[in-house]
Amino acid sequence: MLLLRCISMASASVMTEEVTGKTMQQARELYQQFIGLVFGQDETAEATDLKEAAVLFAVRQFPSRRNCAALAWHTLAAALDGRASTTVGG
């Protein structure tokens, strides 16, 4: 359980660093890249724009850890869209 919390916190911290100073559109693009990279939606996803977030690529192999790593990013997407909550995987 502690490992899952650490992944979530690390991902949230890295995400905050990556989106600070970015436009809303740039933040949405980073979200799409991150989700594509972690969930394997894009096998050729380039991690160059993700910088430190690319280290979380390793969680791709572990379904429960993917969701932990993506939680903060899904929350970011909901905030950018003006939604009060998120539905992960829906």
C-alpha cells in the first residue's frame, strides 16, 4: 500500500512541475502524452516532452500502479475541463 501511495505522490509532484507555467492547451497535451505512455495507448509515444514524468513509464507493466500514477493527471484533466470530479477508466 505504501508503494502505491508513493507512486501517486511522485506522479503528482512531477506533474505539478511539468505543467507549471504551461498554457491550458499545453497541459492538456502533456496529459494526453502521459496517459498514452503509461497505459500503452500509443506504443510509439515520445516521452521527450514529458521530461521527468517519463520515468513513470515503468508502471506500464503493472495495472494497479498505472492507475495510481494517473490519478493526479486525471484530476488535472477534470480541472482543465471544469469538472468537479473524475471517473477513471470511464
